Amino acid sequence: MIKKLRLKLIMASMASLFIVLSIIVGIVGVLNYRKIVESADTTLTMLSENDGKFPNSMFLKGRRQKDAPPKGGPQFSPELPYESRYFSVVFKEDGNILSVNTGKIAAIDESEAIDYAREAAEKKRSRGFLDDYRYIVYLSGTETHMIFLDCGRSLETFRAFLFTSVGVSVGGILAVLLLLVILSGRIVKPFSESYEKQKRFITDAGHELKTPLTIINADAELLEMDFGENDWLNDIRSQTKRLSDLTNSLILLSRMEEEQPKVQKIEFPLSDVVEEAVNAFQSLAKTQGKTISAKIQPMVSLRGDEMALQRLIAILLDNAVKYSNEGGTISVSLEKQKNQIRITVENTVEYISKESIASLFDRFYRGDQSRNSQTSGYGLGLSIALATVNAHKGKITASTKDEKSLRITVTLPA
């Protein structure tokens, strides 16, 4: 239990850190990428509006330049025309190449420029990316103009930033994971100590109660020999037996919830165990006007603790018979599916809320909230069943379809 709590703490912390870092890196990356695209589109728009050239009047070469754009307007670096690498292709109306201009770029020749232009034409988009080139397509009369701007340097910087951010984030996550592994032991230590004290108290108190209970029961038998049978002595024996059963159940549950319970595993026929348990509860169900039906796949074997699994089946059947409604039905099934063995016990009930399903495996929880004494039990049966299934590396779940039935499903590795 403590190991699971520690593991959940580490997983929750790491998941939260991963989500936060992913959002931060994602937002920063998207903003940087959008800035690159907006800057490239601004440059391409300027070129498209000036027949593939940079206008001199758009650049602020000095503070006292008379033809500089008004304050608040777009101001561009005078180095932009010399820093920008671009090429253009012009198509005729019939699709033939009219002109190719690669004078402002050294990495692309005319044939490559034409290939890029044809590929961009196939996409039928006015703007987009081809490799590291951002392009714009616009019409001028009957001619189609395409301008490609080299964004390789900006994109390379963006990729390097993104790679560095991811690398730093991964390193940070690993560092936090290491710290959590080291510090989580201290964080859960108070819970671990409290849990161990609780288990030790239950075990010690159970053993201490056994002796006086045995003495009380023996004294009751001696009194019966002297005074004969009467209601008071019967009550004493009944209540001592009830308290003894509760004590034994608590000790059993405490032992089963140890960190590493020792399971004596042997190969045994699980089909026979389930069938014998069903037959044993048939008469009890019949006396209460209830019916049990079974669908058991033959020749199903399992390697595990046979006594513990016998007790598991008995708990599930006892719970189904005990809490099913008058004249209700109980169905039991056993089947093997690939690498799993599934045991299902379903019974009808007067009413069970979907909210209460999650509490069925808690200690001392009973569906009968009134704690009616006519319904015997201590609310420990399903807790013991859960511990048994966990010891066999399996899974147990409870569900209800219409709040008029309860299904307990046990899945065990085959």
C-alpha cells in the first residue's frame, strides 16, 4: 500500500511537470514560429507590391531621412534587402514560364526555381512553405507571379531553440524524477509509520483478544454443565463466536495486506473449486427462496494459493446470497480468455447506488447502512477478497447496470 502511494505521488508529480513544461515549450515554440511566418509574409508582401524589389523609401537609413515613414508606421532595417535571399518565377496565362529571377540567391538555379514554382502551383495556395522557402502567389494581369523567400536561417534558429528547449526540459524532468525518488520516501514516511502501527495494533489486539474469548467460551460451557442450557448462555456463546470471527478476519486481512505477502502457489483445478463452492451454497440459497445458476468452463487450472482462492469464491458467493433480494437470482461464471481467467458473480438486489460501488471494497463497509443485525457480516469480506486478488497480481471490480443488480468480476493471470 505504501509503495503504491509513493508510486502514485511520483507519477502525479511527474505528469503535472510534464504537462506544464509541454504547454510552456509548445506556446513559446508556436509564438516563435508565428513570428517567423509573419516576418516572412511581411517581406513577401512588400516584394509582391513592388514587382519583386525592395523600395528604398521603406527603410529608415538615418534619423533625419526626409522620406522616412511617419512615426508609428512600419520601419524596416536598411540591411533587409541585403540580408534577404529570394527568387521569383513568372508564368504566362497558358502555364508556360515567362521569366525566372535567381539573382538574389546563390543556392538555387533556374531549373530548381522552376521545379519549386511548379510544386507550389500544384498546391493551389496563395502562401505556404516548400522546404525552407516561404512563398507567395499573386496575379498581375494575366500573369502569375511567385516569389520564394529563403527562411532557412530563421527556421534553423527556431529548430535549434526547440531542440534545446526539449533537451533542457527532458533533463529537468529527469532531475526532478531523481529528487522525487529520493525525497518521496521521506514524504510518505509518516504515513508508512502510521500504517505499520495500525497493522501491528490490529494483529496484537487480535491475539490479545483470543485468550479472553476462549476463556469466556469455556466458562459458558462449564456453566451450562452446572445449570443446563438457557438463553443467556446461548447469547454469550453466540456473541463470543461473533467476536472471535471478527478478530480472525481482522488478523487475516492485516496479514494479507503486508507489503509482500507470501503466496503458496500450486497448480490446481479452479473449475472444480468453483463448482464445489456453488454446490455448497445451493442449499443455503434454496432455504431463502433464491436460485443460483452457474456457467463454468471445464478444465480451467490456475497456479496460486488454493486455500486463499477457495476463500475468495466463498466470500463472493456468501456476499451474493446474503445481500440479494428475496426471491432473487445469483449467477456465477468462470471462463478462460487468452492469458486471463475471469470469475464473475452477479446477483439481483433491492437497490444499490452507483456512488456506493466505489466503497464496496473498503473495510467495514456494508451495503446495508443500517447495520441490520439480521444480515450477518462485518464488512470485511470484500476487503479480504481484494487483498487476495492483489496477492495473485489480479484485478477485482464491482459494477451495476441498473442499480438493481451487482456484478463482481475477478480477473486473474492465467
